[in-house]
Amino acid sequence: MRILIAEDEPVSRKMLGAALKRMGHEVVATENGQEAWNTLQSDDELRLVIADWEMPEMNGLDLVHQIRAELAPKRYTYIILLTARADKADIVVGLEAGADDYLTKPFDPQELKVRIKAGQRIIELEGKLAELSRIDQLTQIPNRRSFEEQLTRLSEQATRYGRHFSVVMMDVDFFKKYNDSLGHEAGDGALRSVAHLLAGALRTADHVFRYGGEEFVCLLPETPESGARSAAERMRAAVEAARIPHPHSPAGVVTVSVGMAGFSPNNGVTPNQILGHADRALYEAKANGRNRV
């Protein structure tokens, strides 16, 4: 792992770094809490922090509070508080502040190793839980939460670097009639099939998400509207060509209506506005007869 050390004492910082490197970890060393906080904000791979309690500019307890208040919604950071305070009351204060574990000074290398391993297990579990929270359990593709996170990230990158991207929204045509006539189990099967077909029609760089109900949405990085139309038509055609029987559709098979919108670095729209444009385009596709882009 990449491990952040926040320790103002040079000898202790150097010994900690050497011990962690012998265990095979990559070390980022900082001299105070403020420097550690600045580093954490710019490096998403730092998931474990060893912070000294007594430091200038921002002490270990304040650093713990800052991490829990600011980083918790984005990612879980495991914190080991390093302290010369051996009194149990002080240790309880540190843990109540949000630290996961503690290590007393001078540290014992074997104890350090055990506590780091415990931290690794927690971080791995948190990572698995976070991944599961972003996957739609029915279709096994990313869900709406994952889409919203990636849309925000893609919009920020496109604005910063002057790039294009497009959003494509899809709705399974006459899905309520499909469910009512064939049952929810068949409806679930149809949604799984559509998700698989959409993903198969995309490039490696593109992503499809289940937006909710019978709605799906795709993000197409580095794609202006002209390219998005081709991708949208390819996905629409892939669903129709699968010939999934639909007794209450004019086409006789499951189809999708598709709306798309493109982001240009100069058009000054927000992620929500892009999504709104795609949603209105989807409504137009449905109003004009469905099974079209």
C-alpha cells in the first residue's frame, strides 16, 4: 500500500518509514498535520495514515477530525494514531475522535506490522462494500450512484482539458405491458438481457449504467454528438436485433427509445443540464413513435 506518515520528529519519521518499506509498502512522509492533510487531498491512493498526536500547525487529533469530516464521503481512510501517551483515557479520546487504532512510542516493529495488516483487512473490506454499493444487483452493471459520480468526474475533466463527451439515455419500450402480460420474472430477465446487449455494443472506454426501473444511461468519453448518434443507433439496433419477444409491442420484440446530448467544453452546461437535455431527447423519441434515437 501507499502509506502516509505524519510525524514531526525526524528520527521517528525515518524509523517508521524504514520499517514500512521493509514490509513492502510505499511511504509518503510529511512533517506536520497540515502538510499531511494537503497531501491526502491530492492523492486518492493514500488509504492508511499513521499520524503523531503532537504536531505543529495541525495536531494528530485535528487531522483525524478533518479526515473524517472531509474525506469520509469520498473514501475510507484507516488512521493509526501514534502517541507517547500510554494512559487509557488518552487512547480512548483518540479513538473517539475517529482514529481506528493506536501505536505507542517508541513503536515496536512487530506490533506495527500486526496493526498495519489489520488496517489492510479493513481497507480491503471497505473497498469490496463500496464496489457492491455501486453495482445494480439485478443487471450486474453499475447503478445510478456510480453513474452520477462518473458524470461529475467526466464533466470536470472535460471542462479542465477542453474535451467532449456525450450522455445517452434509453428506456425499454412498453415495459409495463411486458411485465403485466409475462410477469416480473420475465421482466427481470428482459432487463438483464438489455443490459448485456447495451454493454456489448459499446467501446471499451464507454460505460452503461442502470438508471432506474427500465431506464439505462451511457457515458461516452471523448465523443462529440456526431459520434454519439452512431453509438446510440448501434445500441438501439442491437436490442432490436436480439428479437426478444414482446407480445404488446408494435415491433413484436423488445426495443428501446434513445435520447442523447453532447457536452462541449465551451457550452457552459452543468452535468445535471446535460442529463436534462438527454432526458428531453428521450421523451421526443418516445413521442415520435419509440424504437428510435
